[in-house]
Amino acid sequence: MANNTKQPLLSRIATNDGHGENIPYFHGWYAYERNPFHPTQNPNGVIQMGLAENQLCFDLITKWIKENPEASICTPEGVNEFKEIAIFQDYHGLTYFREAVAKFMGKVRGNRVTFDPARIVMSGGATGANETIMFCLADPDDAFLVPSPYYAAFDRDLRWRTRAQIVPVNCSSSNGFRLTRTAVEEAYKEALESNINVKGLLLTNPSNPLGITLDRETLKALVTFVNEKNIHLVCDEIYSATAFTAQRFVSVAEVMQEVEHCNPDLIHIIYSLSKDLGLPGFRVGIVYSYNDTVVSCARKMSSFGLVSSQSQHFLAALLSDEKFIDNFLLESSKRLAKRYHFLTEGLKEAGVFYLESNAGLFFWMDLRPLLKEQTFDAELELWRVIVDEVKLNVSPGSSFHGLEPGWFRVCFAHMDDETAKVALNRIQAFVQTGNGTTEASPLASLVESTKKISHAAQTPSPYSS
Ligand SMILES: Cc1ncc(COP(=O)(O)O)c(C=O)c1O
């Protein structure tokens, strides 16, 4: 028998660090899990502001569930469907589920575009959908351009098992982190010069972590760009229904119709019910491609990440209730706006700067004036103080591959009003104590030693304080 003692016992994927669970983004979650805030049982615990969950409308969903018991197969009213649903295993999914999702996707985009149920491919959340689309479009070592700062888990979702690469397109505070065609072109050119095979551009619109939407003209310019270069455009539109101001969300599905000679084979949308409906536990992700071969390939791959037929059955009923959905979308965006304004107005009063958002479940807070020096080490030092002493788990910008130290993502939609008030008080006290306006705190020395760095010394801000 051959001696295989030199052969590694496990695969390269099993033994590499591609999952990325060691980054501070996840460490903050552990700090919260060890000591979670509770208003009465643990009022000095850590408040979780590092989780992009939308829990502001659960009352509406639970009310609907009670009023529609036949939608669930585990109720006396719905149990007649139990056997059919329990044995269902076609990887195309339930026809009426795909129809309901297609309709919902159109509704979220103001019915300005329609979606074909035949192109709806299921996946395990947008996490699975993003990996699936990468498997369809990129070979190992091929690259996708991704505007930075970007969603921390893209390093895992787009790269780990596919072995594709990410080439960041750096956005900066000098223009309010707006993505431009010029920045994309430069990153593309540099990648080619480094012999990197660029297969496409992946946009998150609305952006995580910035909470801003791409405007129509920029999106048009980017659709034109990918057509000129004959590369793919993947748009992760997971936050599409979270836009909460008059400046509405514009989908690539709308814009591609306005671009002359747009090749639809290059355009793909990633969607999920995790954020817009606030149901990440259901693991409903969607790959919607205008490319027939990609639809067919992604559907075959969907065998590895199907949504359970029980979830499909329930969600089809929920999404098909148009009156409920219309009200839900309206109410959700109102509540998001209210929470966003409550927190950001409070920060403004305390003199804390942030990037003005119009969508998402978070905003991008500027704590550069509190850094001892403008480095990522100093950012992490400040972040540890915020997690350990202020007891707020916000996420440091370095986790999102931002270029400028001192920015933090603050999630605001998965807590109740009372917890939001406590969170705001904590951050106001943290900042103000250093300014000598309240009693000294253990943090005062840190703030004291850094407050000399004035905002005047920073990049001018085109956004609000
Ligand atoms: C931009 C983006 N894409 C994908 C995901 C993953 O979502 P899901 O829970 O549907 O897998 C997230 C989650 O935060 C996200 O922010």
C-alpha cells in the first residue's frame, strides 16, 4: 500500500482562512453574545449595532400570520397541504412561489419593471445567491471589481469556495463616497496591467455599509461601461425596499432598458427577503439573470441551497397578499426613516459627523476626530473602547475595506425604541464627556487626547454633520 503520510488530511478550502470569521466585524458580535444588553436583566450589557437586521415591522407580520392561519402547513387550517408540501423537492421551486417573488420584486421597484418567474432561481439567502452567480461567471483567479467600502462577508461569499478574486474600486469621503465611472475604469485598467482577468463589476445598491443609493446617471454609465468591455454586471439589490427618503431606489432592471444596445446576457440581479421583509432566518435568496445559460446553470446549482418548500408555501401566501405588502412596504420605510432620523439628529447634537443616508439599515459614522492618529490600528483601538467601555457593538470601517480609518457602520433597525434611546445616550455621553460637558468617565482621557484633531483638519465633508 502507498505511503501517504505527506498528503494533507484535509482540503485547501477546509484549512484556509477564507471564511474570514476572525475579522473584528465578527469579534464585535461575540462581545455582544457574551454580554447582551437587556433593559432590566442586563442594562449594562453590549447593545448590538453591528447586525444589519430589519426588525421594525414584526408586529405587522405576526398579525398577518394570525389572520391567515391557512398559510402555514402546521395549523389546523393549513394541514391539508402538509403532505404535498412535505414531499415536494423540484429544484425549480413551487410555481406559485416564483410568481409571488417576481411580482414582489416588481412592486419593490414601483412596478416600473416586471420580472419573469421563469428566471427566478432560489438560493440559501443572498449569501448563497452571490456565491452561485460567481460560480456561474468566474473561474478560480478571475476577478470582480467591487466598490469599497463593501459588505464584509463578500470576502467569504464571492471568494472562499469559488477561489475568485475581488479587486476593490476605492471610494472616498472627498465626494461623499460616490462611485464614479472614472474610478471603475481606473481599477479595471490597473487590474489588467497586473494581468488580472476581470470578469465583471459587482455593485451593492443600496450600498452596505454606506446606506446610499446609486443615482440613475451613474448606473447608466456603469451599464454602458460593462457593455463596452463585455464584462458582467452583478447588482446585489438586497436592500432595495429599504429606501426611506424621496430619493427613490433605481434598479439596474430599469436602467438597462434605457441604455442603447445593452446586452442583457451581461446583467444579473441578486435579491433576498432577508432585509426588505426582515426574514434572514428563512434563507430566501434569489439569482435573477437575464442570461438564459446562467439561469439554467444557477438552477442546477440551486440543488445545493434550496429554500424549504414549507417556507416557499408560506411566503407565497404572504407575498401574494397585495394589500398587506403595499402597507408593509410603506410602513417599513416610514419606520426606518423615523429611526434613522432619531439617531442621526441625536448624533448631530453631540457634534458627531456621519454620511447622510437614504436607504439601508445602517449609516456610516465619522469618528475620525477621535482617532489618536489616522491609522487602522488607531481605528481598532477606538473600536475596542466603543465595544468594551461604551458597550456598543458598531463595526469598524476596516472590516469593510474602507480606505480611510475612523469610519464606523452603525446598524439601527433591529432594536426597539427604548434600546435605541439607551444607545444614543451612551454615544452622546462618550463624545460629550471628552468635551467636558458631563462628568469625567473612563473614556475621557482617550477623547481628551484626541479631541485636538479638529474636523477642519479632515477631508471636507459634502454631507451633513
Ligand atoms: C450586501 C449584502 N449581500 C448579501 C447579504 C447576505 O444576505 P442573506 O442573509 O440573504 O444571505 C447581506 C447581509 O447582510 C448583505 O448586506
